[in-house]
Amino acid sequence: MGSFNFLLLFVGVLCGGSYAQLTHNFYDQTCPSFPNIVRREVKRAIETNIRAGAKLIRFHFHDCFVQGCDGSVLLEDAPGIDSELNGLGNLGIQGLEIVDAIKAAVERECPGVVSCADILAQASKDSVDLQGGPSWRVLYGRRDSRTANKTGADELPSPFENLDQLKKKFEDVGLDTIDLVALSGAHTFGRSKCMFFSDRLSNFSGSGEPDPTLDPTYRQELERACTSPETRVNLDPTTPNTFDKNYFTNLQANRGLLHSDQILFATGEADTIAIVNNLGSREETFFRQFQLSMIKMGNIKPLTGTQGEIRRNCRRVNDLGDEAGHDVM
Ligand code: HEM
């Protein structure tokens, strides 16, 4: 190997260093029951509210896209914390109380050991496979941030963006076009408020006409369902609570709900069309790619080692009083 190639390899290993520190066995000694506790709590949450899993995986996505998978999305407003929850991209996000319940159960068993960021990664996997989707081995070792980045949350991918803008936002965090299409497949479950697509029903891009890439029968159904901008409808009109490949077959039938969904199939000549066709052809193909893309997303810039902290309460950074185990007076 030439010395230049060797240097590149060396730099690559250094840059990838934070990836390498996430491991499957991170909690084997300190909290071996952690995956089981999370799974039990996610199952319970889904039994109470069928949308719970969808809410959890959306949190993980929004966490990882803003300053890496570090639990920053969960922090509420506090002195020095401008909460990401108030960012534009987090409009409508729900489910913080589900994260609280999971965290409380984990803390009861292993206090101060498991990060909120790892809980989101694990809960996302459970949410998917408990609703019929694939399972994968989650990597652990992420730590929680002591900062939030509201501006980053303002800039999360938006349903009103075009394909190039979406691709760019994924590229910026190290995800490629295949990841964009596969991960969008998470819209096979969960709901969206009408405000995120109502422009497509009647006045698309100020044209005074509906979006031409929206199936007319589906449009009528949506018009009937959307009695207010706040109403929520199924992201997948065929199997709304099941994790399957129907997201992609919906796109093939012009039944993608959000503009950002349908453009994956409707942007002329786009490379995403072939990817949609491929992922929509066999469930195994989608599931295999989804696992890979989820692991890749979960690896975005984690805090590891002595960076950040293990929050006791996912909504707040620990203060010195918490760390010392008593209240600050
Ligand atoms: C490609 C860019 C994406 C855009 C523009 C986008 C946009 C949206 C919007 C507008 C909603 C509705 C929010 C609401 O009404 O509360 C939503 C819901 C959802 N998104 Fe995405 N999303 C994207 C990618 C993803 C990814 C990568 C995932 C996960 C891997 C994901 C998972 C979900 C889920 C599960 C829901 C339903 C949540 C619920 O029922 O509360 N999305 N998304």
C-alpha cells in the first residue's frame, strides 16, 4: 500500500472513530436487562396507543439529524437550553411521555447507566418489529448532550421541500439517496396533520389546482377527512398501523400523503424512482435496506466516552445536585 493510501486509511479510521465506539455489548455488564425493559415498555405503550411506535421512531430520526444521536431533541426549555421541541421541524411531535415511562423503567433497574439517546435507538427497533417490520442488532454507547440546537430543529427535512433539498439534508448527515428512500418508508405507519399536505388538495404551489401527482380518489378521501389543519390522517392509507412495504406501493399508485413522499416517485428521471420500485417489489428487500439505513442513521455523530452525560431525566440535563445524588438548595 502506498504511503498516501495508508494516510487516507489512517485518517478514515480516526474520523470513523466515534462509530467504532458504539458496540452491541456496551451494557452487558452494567445493565444486561436494558433491551428487555425497553421492549416491554414499548409493547405496553403500543397496547395503550397504536401510534406509540411511530412517535418513538420519529423522535430518534429528529434526534440524530440535529447535532447527532445525543438525545438533544428531548430537552425542554431551561436556562441555557433553547429547546429543539419548539423548532419548526418538531411541529406536531408527540410522545415525550412515552420516553419518560421507558426511561423511568430503565432507571428503576439500572440508575444512571443507560442514555436517553440509546433508549431512542432501542425503542425505534422495537417499535418497528412489534408492528410487523424487521429487527436488527442495535449498537449502544451513545451519551446524552448537555446542549440543544433549536436552529438545527428549524432546518429538519420539511414536507414542502423538493428532492434535491431533501437529498442534500440527508447527505449533510452522511446518508445517501438509498437511505433517504428506505428511511422514508417509516411513513408506512403513523399519522400526519392535514396542515402538512393540505396545499396538495386544492392549491398546489399557488397554481389554484390540486397536485397533479395525487390520485384524485385519494384526494377526495383526504378532503373529507381533513376537517381542520390539526386533524391527523394515516400516512399509509392501506395498512396504517403495520410496518410493511405498502408505503412504496402507495407511491406507485400516486397515493403518497406528503409532497416529500410522492416526489420520490414523481420527480421525472430521478434515481429515486428505481429505488422505490425496488423496495416496493419484495418486503425482504425493503426490510434489509431499512435495517442498514437505521443503523447508519443511529451512528450519526454520537457522543461517546466521557463526552456529554447519562441524563437521569431525558427532559433535563443533570445538574451538579443530581450528579451528587441530592438536590441543589
Ligand atoms: C424525508 C424526510 C421526511 C419528512 C419531510 C418527514 C415529514 C413528516 C411529517 C410532516 C410528519 C407528520 C407530523 C405530524 O403531523 O405530527 C411525519 C410523521 C412521521 N415521520 Fe416523517 N418525515 C421524513 C422522514 C422520516 C424518517 C427518516 C422517519 C423515520 C425513520 C420518519 C418517521 C415518521 C413517522 C413514524 C411519523 C408518524 C409520527 C406520528 O404518528 O406521530 N420520517 N413526518
